[in-house]
Amino acid sequence: MQTADFTRTKVQGLSGFVQQNGQGFLVSAVVAAAAQFLSEHYGAPAMLMALLLGIAFHFLAEDGPCKPGIEFTSRTVLRFGVALLGARISVELMVGLGAGLITVVIVAVLATILFGLLGARLLGRGWRFGVLTGGSVAICGASAAMAISAVLPKNEHSERNLIFTVLAVTVLSTVAMIVYPILTEIFDFNSEYSGVFLGGTIHDVAQVVGAGFSVSDQTGEVATLVKLIRVAMLAPVVLVISILVRKYADDNTTDGKRPPVLPFFVVGFLIFAAMNSLGLIPAAVVDLMSSLSRWALLISIAAVGMKTSLKRILDVGGQAIVLIVAETIFIAIFVLLGVVLIGH
């Protein structure tokens, strides 16, 4: 009898959860599917399309039955997608690149984040914005922006800054996908160095793949590998940010909730990366998890778009644009110099 009551309670709880969040999740999924359709048929970046379409449906997040589900999707589904990214990481893949080039990529990531903090201070922007933009440029674009935003203390500008960052890195990444392969031709890089430059500088994974394979198959493979090294930096960077926020952030800079020392999505990321490195995840499952991760991030960015009005994005200011462009140029020059020095 107790077992039946327990089961009935669980079913009712699940039913209530679905009723509360189902509509918001479904509308986010529909927007994400539309964005994917536009990406496949017209070549537009799926993340950018999901963001812009989400902004167009901002009214759904203001009030009504979709609001709780949109909140859930922008928060929990996002973390689920970031955790699954770990399945794409493998230590074995990284070792073959060589210590010198791996060092260039890792130092470039850390230097860009520090540059973002310094630039934000010089331009009169808050430290949160410097960490958010610097981390997204340094690591993996929109995915990193959403993961870092999840552990930063919240204020009234948090969602606006996240939307601006995702929008800006996606646009800049698309521009880089077109321009950077031309630079590899100008500098007469071989396939390996071209791949390191493209994978070490372009923000989003999809654009790295597009740029790399537009040069050659070998360049595309190296570029994707280098990009995954940057993605692997996501977990330790988010962990360090989380620890520093807990230790140094003032009580009045948070929304009353202290972030956990080790967010569950970072734990998931590390577990999946370790399992994949040990060969415990079959290749077919890795592909499935990568696809699920991509869709989770696409759906969650559609929900994030719905939560922010276009007017608030436009209020971000010219200094923000200057900062994120400067960060993009900084990491490009840093990696370029590193590749040239190693090449000689």
C-alpha cells in the first residue's frame, strides 16, 4: 500500500512538473527546430537564428503559461547540454598535437580571459562582463557564455549581458570563418598550423569546422581537435570562477543564493570527459551525446532569447562592442604569434 502511495505521489509530481514547464519547453524546442531548419537550408548559424527568433517571441516570457517552462529551459536544459559536452573530450586526441601547440592554446585561453577583465575595467564595465565576454571568446563562444553566466552572481543586467555576448560572439565567429582561412593562405601556413590557428581563434565549434574543412581535410581535423582542447578548458575555468565568486563576491552582488563550489554540470562534464578518455563510451553513444548536447544548447539559447527584450540588448553600450571585438583580435594575434614562433 505504501509503495502504491509513493508511486502515485511521484507520478502526480511528474505530471505537475510537466504541466508547469512543458509549454515553455515545447515552444523553445519549436523555435530551436526552426533555427536548425534555417541553418541547414540557408547557411545561417543555428545559434544565431535561435537567439534572434527567441527574441521575437519575448512576449511569451513576460507572463502566461509558457513563462515557467522558459525559465526552466534557459537554466536546467542549458546545464544539461554543457555537461554532455564532456563526451567530446579525449586526452588521447590531445596528446598527438604536441606540447608546444597545446601550450599556446591553453595560455591563449587564460590570457584572453585576463585581457577581458582588464579591458572591462579600462572601459568602465563591471568585472562580470569582462569574465563573461573574455571566457566566451577564449573557450567556445555561446556555450561558454551560457556556462559562465550560470555561475556568475546575478544582477539586473545579467540576462542582457548574456544575450549580447551570445549574439556578438556568434556574429564575430561567422565573420572569422570567412576571413581567417584567407589569412592562413596569406601567411602560407601548412595544414597543421592552419588548423591550430583556426581552431585556436574562432569562437564556435560549428564555425571552426566550417573554416577548417574549407581549407583542407587535414586542416579541418586539426582545427576541430584544437577547438576541443579549448572546450576542455570550460570545466576548470567555470570551476575556478565558481570558487572565486563564493570567496570574494560581496553579498550585495548576488541574488541571495551562493553558487555551489562544484556545479553539477561541471561534475557531469568532467565525468563524461574521463569516461571518454578511458574508452568507456562507445563511439555511437559519443555521437548521440554530442547531438543531444547541441540540441539542448540550441533549445536553451532560444529560451534565453525569449527572456530578453531587444531594447535591453541595445542598451548595452558601445564599450561592450569595443571590448568583445578587442578580445577577438587579441586571441587571434596571440595564437598567430604562437604558431609563427613554433613554426620557426
